[in-house]
Amino acid sequence: MRDQINPVLGYAPGLVDSPLPSYAAVLHGSGIRIYQFAGWADASPGGEIVAHRGYGTKLIIGAWPHMLMAEDQGGPLLRAEQLRWFNFTLKGIDDGIGKEPPIRYQMQNERDGGGWHTASQFPLPTQRMKPFHLAAGRSGSVDSVNDGILSEKPSASLEADGGST
């Protein structure tokens, strides 16, 4: 989520200005079916997860950018899922999609088409949050001025500047 004021909009966009709280109960009880498609490299995959929790949707999150339909990054799977979903919701054809767990997600480090899992809720009950802190230096993993290091322990020099987590 963003926590800065957008200078063009004059406010911090996010769930604060979302209609989710006021419409969640109505939408959830309406019978409208929603299937959200997201990628871990979306601007806010967390927003998709929060919306899923509020609206009671079906959700798929893959190791790709925003709903990328490229052949090598989820395109065939997303097109097949869209067809299955429309067959189910519009034509009443249930090939099992209506009985599957509501969440299907791909591990970020398995982009070769594997690494798919299903869940009944997100975050996963077994998930453990682990804080990381900015650290001085370059990781060398990417050729960018933004290359940096994350550490499990706070850096004393960064703490003196106000720190960041």
C-alpha cells in the first residue's frame, strides 16, 4: 500500500478511499461471482488479496506482471481460466471450477509453469511474516542504480537516519 500523498490527486490512494468497506456486504450477498486475476509483480497484489477477503471472490496470482497474457508468462493459463469461468458463470457449465479452492497461487521463484498451489484463505494459516531492513551496499544481483541489500537485522547507520523497514 502507498503511504505517500499523490501530488496529482492530493491524497494517498489505497484502501482508505476504497469502496470495499461500504459495498462488501452487499456485493458478497448479491450472488455476483468475481474471479480476480493478479500477478505478484502487479502494482498492488495485496489489494487483490484484500478484495478477495472482502468480496469472497475467486483469486489467481501468478509469477508474472499485471495480468500478462504473453505465451511464456501465464497467457495460456489465464485464457483457459477465463473460458472456464465464463462457461461456469454464464452458461452453467461446471467442469469443477465451482468446487475448487477459491485461491490458486504460483510461487514467485517457480516461473517455468510449475509451483502452483491452492488455498482456502490468504494469507496462508502457515505463513510467517519476516521483517527485512534496508542495508548499505549493493547486492550485485542487478545492473541498476537501485540495486540494494536487504538484511534481517537493522543497520546502525540507517537507524541514525530514521531507518526504514
